[in-house]
Amino acid sequence: MTLLKYEQIADDLRTRIAAGEFRPGELLPSGRDLAEQWRVSRATVVKAYEVLRADGLVVARQGAGFTVVDTPVARPAGGRRAGSSRVSGGAPYRRLGMPDRLVPPAHVVDALGLKPGETALRRMRLVLLDDGSPGTLVTAWFPPDIADLAPRLALPGPISEGTTHYVRRETGRSPSEGVDTTTVRLAHNEEARLLEVEQPAAVAVVLHTAFDEDRHPLVCEEGITPSHVFEETDSYPMG
């Protein structure tokens, strides 16, 4: 699918930020410079920057243009409806440990359609509450066909452009459908330790699986949130 001009500009800036050309807090090219470079209107450039701002990648500085965010944000698992942004429900987070490849739990194996004994790439993060305490423990599992084509997933640092955009750029595959399943159980010992809750502790578990247009899985994320901070609100028309 051919990207519109503002989408091309946004993707180019994402790539340059991801490559380290622009560091956190640094000023990005002005609207005038980008308009001349891409031979587009200023309005097109503004639209590109609005896309990046909605993704939580840049912030507007009054009188100075746009800069790369100092603190990247991430969302808990689930709720990836079309039109939603990384800013919506996003919060500062900590990356946990090194990405690694191992056989996932049985429910993740089923969600990703893996063969018995097949490994997936695991990335873990801890999404924080406003006071900096743990909010949601998120474990993302990428099937081998995605992990093999997107090598930065195996690196420990955050992917500033977001894994969805990065995977699309490397594989050409984008999420077309998401399935979220929410259950409740007691926290395992390691989960309780990372979430800083005393056992026994009830947790809400959101299992989110994203599929491409051919219904092949791209990622399975499991978000674990202590019961005392879990809240889900849905607004919908009636009548």
C-alpha cells in the first residue's frame, strides 16, 4: 500500500530518530525545511508531525518547533483499536532484562500458532503509575518469522518509533485485527515481586494478540495488573 506524503515524511523521521540522528530532547527539522525538502505544503509537514506526536515520539515546544521526547511511553497490553495512539493510555516504563528466545507458556504457544518446542522472542517492560510505582507488567512474544526479520527486537534498549512501526518497516506486515482476552488469577511469585505486591495477590491478565491481514500473528502481549489498580471503562452508544 502506497503511503500518503505526510505518512512518508513521518516514517522518514521515525527512521532517523531510531537511527540516533536525533536524540531525546533534540530539535527536529523545521516545517519550512521539511516542506522544501519534500516539496510539499507546510500543512502536510504539520500533519506528519501530528502523527508523530500522537505516537508519543515528539513533543511541541512553544516557539521552537518539535523535539524528540525525553521519556518514551508505552501502553499496557490490549486496547489497540484502529485510530488509537501510543499516547492514549501510555505511560513511562522500564525495560526489564535482556530480550531472549525461549518456549512460551502454553496459552501463548496457542495464540501464536507455534509448533511444540518452538521458541519465540520475549521482551518485557514495566509500565509505571503516575507516582513511579509499578502498574502493569507486560511480556511481549514475537514469533520467529517476525523476530528473524526485525533484529532490533533482540536488543535491550527501547525502540523509540514503537515496535509496530518498526516491524512494519522491516517485514512489510501491519496489524489488521486484534484479539483481547481478560482473565483474573493470583499472581505468580516473580510477578508479585516485580509488581511490588504481597502474596496472595489477585491480578487482571489481558492477553492481546495482533494479526496481519492474512490472519498470521505478529505479536502476543500479556499484561498483568494488580487488582487494586486495574480499571476498565468502555463508552458506547445505546438505543
